[in-house]
Amino acid sequence: MIQHPNPVEDVVYRSVKIEAGSVRLSGQWDMPERSRSVVLFAHGSGSSRHSPRNQAVARTLQEAGAGTLLFDLLTQEEEVEDELSGHIRFNIPFLTERLIMATRWLRGQPEAKGLRIGYFGSSTGGAAALAAAAEEGEIVQAVVSRGGRPDLAGRALSHVLAPALLIVGEHDEAVLHLNKQAAAQLKCEHKLAIVPGATHLFEEAGALEEVARLASGWFQHHLEGVS
């Protein structure tokens, strides 16, 4: 697991409440000074804004100068319901709509004016990120999926405009197969990056660091214009 000093120098940290229809979602919006971009995180099955893997990746992005918004896709009541039934975490249209509402909330904040927007999705959040990018069009300028299920985005894949990076572990064979199928449906600029020796959760030594490096490079290039 990536180890980072806390806090990152020159990053403004703040907890937020995101208006999403009839509910308010808890989030953590962290912005380096002079940042020109912000990446919204869509977590995976049974996770939240507290996901240690997403937090580690977010810290790497902050160190590279990008802002991050980690938030709960579900309310506490919905999380309890999902723990019992498990049906919400695979409801991609529902998760997509929540991500879109969070994006529109963010764009309505004065501090976000002019920021370029990216998505980082993991597990089922990868499908939601791609589906939301398809719906939001040019508003979203880069997408990264970590161990995601982009296949669950279905027909939305062919409508994604944002450059998309799909990161999968070498030994996550079933998910790797599904990512290859999904990549074949993407018409946007895209890349499938396979992390050597890694399984689904990227728990192997150095695997998550490689995910963070790949994601940071993708966002730096497509959001910040760094080659």
C-alpha cells in the first residue's frame, strides 16, 4: 500500500455535503493551490469515500497537482439496504446518476469555475464513470478505471468522448477479459494497461503504486496538458 505524509503540502482540505436530488452525500474535496483540474472518484461495490485504495491514489494525484473529490455514492440508509440485498451496488444507472449529480454540484461551486474534470472509477464505479462520461460529453475530459467493470456500461461505451484508461491486474483474469471486450467497444482514445503480477485488489507489493502512477500520468496528460 502507498504510504503518504499527511497532509500534502499546499493542499486545501475540506469536507462537503453534495446536493444530489433529495439526498445529501458526504464528500472530501481536496484542492492543491493553483490546480487546474479535479478528479471525481466513483468507488466500487460495498465501498465509500474512505476506501484506502482510492485515498492512496487520490493522494498521488494531489501530489501531482490535481484536485480530488471522493464522496459516498450512497447515503447511510442506502448502504445498510445494500449490505442486506446487494442490489444497489450493481445498479449502474443509479450510480451513474449519482456521479452526474455530484459533477453538476461541483460545477456549480464558485471555486470550481474553469477546472477541467476527470473521473476515476473502481469496480462497478468504473462502469458508472464511463456511463456518466458518455452522458456528460465534453464536460468530462479524462476517465480512469481501476479493476473496473466497464462492460456494465453497455451501450454507453460507444458514446464516451473522454480519453479512457482501463487498468487491470494481470492475474485478475475474468475482469481482464471483460475489460478487453469493453475496450473493443470504445471509440474514444483509450488504452488498456495491465499491471504485472497484480490481482483484483492490487494488494501485491508495488501494484497500487503502479496504478497511481498510471492514473496520475493519464490525468496529467489529458487534464493538465503535461506530456
